[in-house]
Amino acid sequence: MAGIESWPAFCRDCLTDARSDAPCPNCGSTRVLAHPELDTLTIAHMDCDAFYAAIEKRDDPSLKDRPLIVGGETRGVVSTCCYIARTYGVRSAMPMFQAKRLCPQAVILKPRHSHYSAVARQIRQMMEELTPLVEPLSLDEAYLDLSGTQRIHNRPPAKTMAALTARIEREIAITVSIGLSGNKFLAKLASELDKPRGFAVIGMAEAKSFLRDKKIGIMRGAGKVMQAQLERDGLTLVGQLQDADPRELARRYGATGLWLHRMANAQDSRPVDPGGEMKTISSETTFNTDLSRLADLESVLWRQAERVSARAKSHGLAGKTIVLKLKTSDFRLRTRSNSLEAPTQLADRIFRTALPALKREADGTRFRLLGVGLSNLAPAQGADPASLIDTEGDKRAAAERAMDKIRAKFGGEAVGKGRAFKKPRL
């Protein structure tokens, strides 16, 4: 194979073609990206760096050099944290009390979900200007298939993605990390190699050797239970799966065994699906102290309904089934669902559909968690049709859409309904 000095390479800052072993000849940047397959790979995974925390630091520059945690209170969990806080051991989904113990000097902010959703919509629009094949995984990450876009943008997909990262930094003022490869599995792995503000490439020719000495846990579909089962059978490295007989893996582990063998050998044929892998949209919160009064629970339900609505709108989705989730003080889980005739993405309808179930459950039981979600998702076109019967509901829907326009113009917290400002009585 030709030496590294002959690999395709370009400057990530100005997009000028460069040598892999020297700074950019145009701007002097050392952020030169080089790889033998750089001009041919078309599947990208983009992940915003510490998304919630990055937005908060953007909006309040005084937080720039301080450890920041975005999440719930004492009994809540960390939604995300900045990279400074991560140096103290703080991680997403960590209980808040543990995060405070690890980093007592951290600034802690509650999430502003509607604001984050508005920013995510801006980024989504930028991605969709490059390719219609954008598959969202969450507010802050997505797959992109840039096959066939070189003739449109007059540059290979790698440069197109580098230009996108620069635009996001310039217009949104946050950073993202990119993984580029020949399939979704490898692209997502690549995006985790060089964070934050990174751009990593895994070529198809090197994929099997790259994976060989990695722990099986890096593979999608190998959860903790499966990892434990594989370890009992002496399988801990991806290379062992590469060498295994797929028929034996299928006999032991069923369809999962065949899936793991394909992934171990870098064989991922899943297309980038603009419909996404998202099956549900949900939001939940754990209370500082248990709640039992209906009025308190109702106010929490409204806030969760608003968050689910904001996420559904940001993804252009709606759902026919509304699911209420409650966890009692002794950790017993209760879920109740109700399906609508037409899908919805409106906070008011999510709230009003879940409320009767909440009223039935609020019988004096003390709850530590409440959540609400949308399932049976579909594109938002045709959602929330006008009703000949519920004219008041139509008026509330029109009011909510008007508030959405105000929020889009002036920010996510610019306007809200009165019930959003009610605080639970603890």
C-alpha cells in the first residue's frame, strides 16, 4: 500500500487539499484529516459534544471554564455534563447525589428541553440541506448517507461533513464530532474515537483488524446480560467472534449470535432510514421527595408533556398512543396507555389524554417518578386534525401552535401556559 504521504488529505478548517504529514499550506492549521479511503466513504455519524451543557455555556459565557452539570436535583440523574465535569468522573445517567459528591464545585442547571429542541431543529435543517437521508437517533445525534452527493456539492462526503461542522460552530456556536465509514456500525464507532470536536475515519479495508482486539461490549446488540453470557463461554474480544463458526453462535445465542458475527466482521447492511430508529418519544423525572397529591403530580405531568411535545415537533413526528409511567416509593412500576384515533404531537392533547389515568392512580400512593411518552409514531403530516366536536380542543391547539412560533423566534422559554409555572408542594 502507498505511504501515508500519498493518502487523500485535506484541512478540516479551510477544506484545502493538504499533505497528511504537514500543516495546511493555505491556513497553517494542523487539523489535517488523511485516510486512504477518505474520498470514497459515504456514511457519517454526527454527535453533538455535551449538547445540553454546550448550549448552556454558549448562552452564559461565565460558565465557559466551570464544571457544568445539566440534570435533576438530589434524587434525579445527570442528563449531560461538560467535559470539565467529566474529568472529575461525572457521567450522563449518573445519580445526581453521586455527581455532586465527585464534583461539589459544579454548577448545576435544570434542563431546558424546549430550548434544546429548538437548537436541534436548526442543526437538523442544516443536515437535510446536504442529503435527504438523515436518520435521527436523538436530539443531538444522527446518521447521514451522503451517497451521490459529490456531484451536488462538488466535494466528497468527507469535506461536506467538515464544512457542516464548521457551519455549526459558526452559526450555532457549539461543536460536534464526526465518524465516517462505509456503514452505520463503523461510523458510530468512529465518532466516539476523537471527541470532542473530532473527525475520525474507519475504512472498510481496515475494519476487521481495527475491531479485532476490541471488547465485545463496543458492539451494538451486546448488552450487559449478553456480555456476561459470552464471557462465561470464554468470548470477550471481537476477534473471537470473527473466528467463531456462525452456525455455532446461532445454536448458542440464536439470531443475536448471527448478528454479533456479522458486526464483528464489519458487515452492517442497515440503510440510513430518514424514518429513524425512534420507536417512542418520552420524558420522565425523579422527584426530590415522593409526591402523592394529584395537583402536584398534575403539574409534573404537564411539564413532561411539554418536553415530549417539543421533541416530537423537533423530529417531525407524532404518536397515536400516550403512555403514562409512574414509579412508587417502593420502586414498583405502573404504566398506563391510551390510544387516539389520530396521532398527536401537541402538549395539550398528550397531557389531557394521560390525565384521566393519573387521576385514577393518584389514590394517596406516594410516587418517586413520573413520565409520559408517545408511541406508535408516524410522520407529523396529518397529525392533530381539526375536530367537529371538540372545538375548544381546536382552540387550544391553535394557541399552542402560536406559542411554538413565538418560541422559535424568541427562544424556548419565551412563553408558556400558566400550569407550567405551578410547583409541586413538597
